[in-house]
Amino acid sequence: MSLRCPACSDPLCFEDFTLHRSLEGRVSTLGQVRVARDCAMFGQVVCGHLLSEGSFDGEAMVYGPIELLRDSTTAGRLTGRSLKIAGGATVRAAARIGPTSTNRPVRPRADLQRAAPAESAA
């Protein structure tokens, strides 16, 4: 059986992911995304539960809890139902937390988009 998002018709994924190596891009699942220690994620995450032990820089739209563990580093924008920050975690992010905060879609940040190389003026 396959399910599609009623809003955008993309296929829905319910798998849990653990990132053991650095990744730049987008991860989308209704399951858990875990950023392992000594790993970095740059880009956009849409998931049901975000658990970070490593480094995350980007946008996260989380339909459940966000957990930032000890020694993790987080920057960017976080949207989720709850936020738990362990002692020793570094956070430089804007956060929107609460039961209704996940009703709005996340728009990609302009600075995460790859810019075309600038041409030099002669």
C-alpha cells in the first residue's frame, strides 16, 4: 500500500532514518530522523521526531518533539510541537514551538539555496 500527501501528492514515508555521515539536502519522513554524533546535516528536514546528537544547520519542520542532546550544535529555524535541549547543547536557531506551530508549511531559507557564481565586472 502506498499513501500520498493530500496537499501536494508526494509519496508519504514512515521510515526512521539515522544519519551516520554528513548530508546536504532534504530528508522527509513521518518517522524519526536522528543526526548521529560526529555527523552534520545541512538543509531541510520534515519529520515526525528530530533527535540530534551531531550538527544540524537548516530548517526543521517536526510534527512531534525536537530533542537536542548534549554536545549537539543546531542553527537555522526549528518548528515543532515541543523542544528539549540538553545541557551542553549549542543552539543558534529561531524556534516556533507549540501544538499549532506545525500547521504552517516551512518555506526554504534563501541562504540555503545554491547561488549562481558571481560574474566579475570588467
